[in-house]
Amino acid sequence: MSGIGTPGLIIILLVAVLLFGPKKLPELGASIGKTMREFKKASREITEELQEGEAAGEK
């Protein structure tokens, strides 16, 4: 993990609450989670395609 630490995370959370409000934070967190899942899925698919292409090129 990066060198943010606990105090840095608390400051980031407080800034997020001030910017978005406490009612919007769960919605924001859910959308960030969906985005991360989609990104991981896409990167995994690209990696698998590249590995399959390398394996086919070796034959």
C-alpha cells in the first residue's frame, strides 16, 4: 500500500463527506466498486487474449 497511512485516509474521508455529503457517499462507493470490477474484468480478459495469442504463435 502507499504511504498515506491512517491520518491521510481520515482526511480524505472528511473531504469526501464535505464535497459529496453523507447521503451520496454510499452511492459513490457503489459506483466506484462497479467501475473497479469492470476494469479488473477487462484487464483480465485482455491478459488472457494476449496469453492465448502468444501460445498460438509458439505452435
